[in-house]
Amino acid sequence: AENDDELVLVDPNAILTRSMRRCDYMLLPLFDEWRPMDVLMTQYEMVFIEAIDLDGKADEEMQIVRKAIAARKGGKGLRLADVLKGRKVISHIDLTTIEQVHVEHFPPTTGNVKIEYAKNSMLSEFWYLDRESALAHIHSRNTRWQSVDEQHLKIKSPQGTFYLRFYGDLDTCESKMKATPPKEVNDPFLIHALCWSRAIGRICGTRQLKQPLPHFGEKREIEDYLVQRHRGREEDHAHHSRLGHFMHVNMPKRGFVRRSSSMGSTDAAGAYVP
């Protein structure tokens, strides 16, 4: 659903379980071009809102909301309805309808990089206050993604297939590449796409998701969501990657969300805060 007039949120009073994140967004088969979006998640749904950067002319209420979100580094723990004040809702996903969730990993381009110059330098996050950081890059994010490890959060539902690539992941990978000497991102919990895939998987559980999750609830859990892709090939060369360069990381065992009876339940008990 791409018409905010028709959208009915599952629970506007629900609390954000993850921080607001800015990303590029596609929804196949409706459209196949990336567009900037801010994404929110509660234990019931994901909500996509139009990405905007506030300037000095923004009304006072919007400025107050942004400051509240910034104080919590993304608004985790705030009410969805409060964070949505003044924002245009584009789409949402009821988490009970999700069928599959994966993270597609694309390695850096080995050949020539297609150069595009930045036309609209948006902040990496809505709640960032440093405008200079957005103006520091002359190349578009499409160009910058080609030079680093690129992760797409892929969510399959009856609405279509959603793809998200988080601006924060691009910043993280670039900062590692610029280090002396260059470093790999060896901690999967620094990658938003991986963290969100695990959080969604734990809320939905193995009874709902139509995919094998042999390591659900274990240290190797993220391995089940990660799929290796190859750039520049039309045919599908996907295969489960066994975590690639994340393999050696000691991932702590966490608990899980137990959904209410109206939403079904996962296979494990306990409390989990994404």
C-alpha cells in the first residue's frame, strides 16, 4: 500500500523496539528504483515514512520531536504515534504477514565503478544534527555502495518483496575502508541489516516464517538469514554464505519475543529487546 490515506496502522501507540533508521527502499513488483525512506519498527509492524531533513524553517513541534528522537539516538522506546507527528506515512508491513526475511550481501565491485554525483545530500539519519556530514560526499550513495560490502534487508510478504539498504551500514563500511590500514566489519551487530533481520525473525518465529532456520536462537543464528550475491550477473547465484567474514565472531545467545496469543507465538520463551 503506497497511499497513506488508506493505511491503518496495527497499533499507533506501540513502542519503537528499534531506533529509526534511514534507508533506500524498493518494493517489487510495484517499483524497482531506490527511494530514500525512514523506517520504524514496533513489535507489531514496520512503518515507512517519507525521508526529510529539517531546516530552520521547520515548525516547533517537528523540532521538538526530532530532539526527542536524537536524545535516544533514534527514538527507541518512544511511542510510534509521537514519532510520526508531522511525517507522511508511505507504507507499512504487519509483521504477522511476513513470510521470509533475508540479508543479501554484495561484495565491493572489482571492475569500474559507475560514477554518479550527489544531487540531494540527505543526512544519514533524520535525527542527525550535523549537516556538514551530508555535504562531505560529492558522489551519490549509489556510487559509494559499489566500493564497499553492500547489504540488502529483503522481506517477503503478500504485499510484495521489500528491499532496504541502510545508510548507517554504508557509513560503517566506508569508515572501516578509510582506516589505516583498511579494516573489515567483523562484528555483525554493527550492521543494521543483519540486526533487523534477526529482530524480525525472532518476532515472527519459526512457525510463521517459510524458510529454514536451523540455528534459530543459537550463536550462529544470523547465518540463516545471510545470502551471498554477486554483482553484475543477471542469473541467480545466491547461496547461503555461512557468514563469510563474520564467521569467527562470538555472537552472544539472546532471548526471544513471546508474541501475544492474538499474534501467535515463537518456538522459544523469554523476553527479548531488539
